[in-house]
Amino acid sequence: MRTSLPRPRSARFAFGTLIAPLALLFAFSAVQDTAAQTPRQTPRLDAVARARESVFTPRSGPPGTVVQVRTINLPAITPVYLCLGGTRSGFEVLAPLLTTPQGEISESVTIPEWATWDRSHAFIVMDVYFQPLAMSELFYVTNAQGTLLRRGRMTDEGDRCPAMRGEDGELYTLAGQTAGLEPGEDVAVEGTLAESSVCGQGTTLRVVRVQQAAN
């Protein structure tokens, strides 16, 4: 259900480092709008907020992809903003909504053009004061070919496959051409999401290209 809740004058804001879905701390800073530049700090996401499940489909896609987002266990009949946040790039209000009497929202939204294939993104539900109420798992923005780019450091965390701890804090396991990769090496990996994998850990990427990350 929609409400007449107005969009903020500046719909996009600076977004602090996104370390993992449902991480405990997120910092948001407002970008300059027509009046002033005002930093925003959000509080920790507590256990109640973390229990508010946000699910979406599809799991990935390029800018322009239409995604159905559903969140439950929110406050009943409450105006909220459904947003998309990206690591070091900002968050944008995608839709102002009103929760149902059961505390749910369900909305189709479009991945904006600013969302890029080399950064992590997540859907965030915020109240009218831009305090986060719920956050989804990561949505994987790809390029038009369905490929995403992640930078990080190779680790010894992989049981069956080489593993990389991404700049976003996520654990990525790598399938395919991975010969020669050693723990401690900084790399940039281009790959596609693996729908199934023997790796059994983290998010598995089928490697298209891997190279040493630039310092």
C-alpha cells in the first residue's frame, strides 16, 4: 500500500561502508541538497531490526532490473522509505510506503542507474527519520553481460575452494580458473554468480578473469 509520504528533496545520500548484510553499524551522510550538507549517523541495528526479514527476487541483475521486495515484522500502519544502499556510493529512496496492519511491505522497484557492478548493494527499510528498520541480504548488481567485479584479499577460509574476503566484508569462494592464487594476495575478480557449487561457503563466483589489485 502506498502513502502520500513525500520524498526527501535529495533522494540520494552518502552511504558508509557496507560490511555485510544485517551488520551492526552503518553510517550515512547526507549529500548536498538545495539547502545544506548535513551528515547523518544511524544507530546500531538491534536484534529486533535484524529479525525483520527482507526478501527479494531476482537475486541479481544490471541497472534497470525490476525487483520485488517484501519485508515483514515492521511496525504496523507506519510510513517508511524503501531504499537501496551501495558501498561508498550512497543510498536512494526507491519508494515511500505505508506498512500493512500486519507490519508488511511489498513493492516492485527498479535498480537505479548509479548502482554499479563493482560494489555491494542492499535494500534498506527506514523510518521517516532515516533510522534503519530492516536490511536485506546483498543484491548483486551486474553489468549487461551478467558479470560482477569484486576486489579483496585471498584468505585461507575456503574449505573446498579458494576464498577471498571482499572489501565489503563478504566471503567469496572462487570456482574455475584459480590456479596460483595464494592467501594474502590482493586481487580483483570478475565473475558470475554460481547458482550451485561444491564450495559450500559464502557467495561463489565462477571466475571470468582475476588479476592483482592495483595498489
